[in-house]
Amino acid sequence: MNTVPFSHLLILAGTLFALGLLGLLARRNVLFMLMSIEIMLNAAGLAFVAGGARWGQADGQAMFIFILTMAAAEVSVGLALILQVYRHFKTVDADAAGTMRG
């Protein structure tokens, strides 16, 4: 059975992370920013799983489970914040939320 080379997995993880970072910096919609963070978390998870498979350790899979748990918590808190921002400002634009003070 053919396996994917380790370097290709790291290149894919790096590309996904860069795309997520670009989306996070370029977008002003809070929902798209949340999705970009998810892409970055999945890229980190891919790198952990690839590293774990490369060295034959289960640590990468354990870290990926931790990342999945953290991503689920991040999404639940993020969506709750987005709903509150939308209720208050009637938009999900991040610039509108910049007017909040104290």
C-alpha cells in the first residue's frame, strides 16, 4: 500500500494554515473569521496526526482529539457571540463590533 510522504502532509498542513490565516486577516465577517480559525485548527491537527504516524506514536492522535474538543468549544462560544453581536448591531461585520465600549 502506498503512503503519502511526510513532507507532502506538512506542505498541505502549512498551506491550509496559511489559507486560514489569510482568511482571518482579510475577512471582516465574523462568521468567516470563525471558519478561518477552524481551518487553522484542522491544519494543526493534520500536522499532529502526520507527525504521530511518522514516528509511530499515538501522541499526534491524542493532540488531534484535544484540538477537536477545543474547536467544538470555540465554535459554541463563537456562535453565541456572533448571535449577540447580530442582535445588537443587526450585522456580523467585525468593524461594527469595534464600537462596543465598557
